[in-house]
Amino acid sequence: QVQLVESGGGLVQAGGSLRQSCTASGSTYNINNMGWYRQAPGKQRELVATISRSGNTYYADSVEGRFTISRDNAKNTVYLQMNSLKPEDTAVYYCNAKTLYGNYWGQGTQVTVSS
């Protein structure tokens, strides 16, 4: 079992920045990829960014160049630095961890970008 606890998020004006963190506990040695997803009202949950244990990253086209995902394996923590935020980035953001045995989710944090 893996538990994920998120922090960060909040309310920011368009063009601003936010940083989110997600710390894993439990069977962290089983974690391969970690990432961030988001879900806006009335929409399906979508992938934002992922990072492998070795540091390989992937970004959705909509955030490429504005968001940066990073990971500290010693702290079992993944970060999402969000710059140049847009109103369309408003959503609940979920941390995700993938292992051979399961797919785990954080509780979700609200990010609201005002125009």
C-alpha cells in the first residue's frame, strides 16, 4: 500500500505561479512512475505530467513549457511547479503513484486561476 499526501495549490491570478508537493509513504520502494492529473468541473480527469524513478518526464501539450515536474526519491516526494497559469488550468489536481501492484491517488487539491 502507498499513501499520498498533497500540499500546495490555492488561488492565484492569471500569469502567476504555484507549487504543489506530494509525499508518499508506505511501500514506497515499489513506486515506479509518479505524476499529476487534474479534473476540471464537468470534464474527465486528464494527465498533466509524469516522471519516472530515473527522472524521465512527460508533459501534456497544454502545460508544456509552463509546468515542471520534479522528484526527490530520497524524500519520496514529487513536485509540480506551475508558472504562467491560465484560467483554464483551474481544476482539482491529483497526485498519482504507479507500482507493479496498484495505482494510487492523493486526496486532490484545488487550484483556481482568476482572470
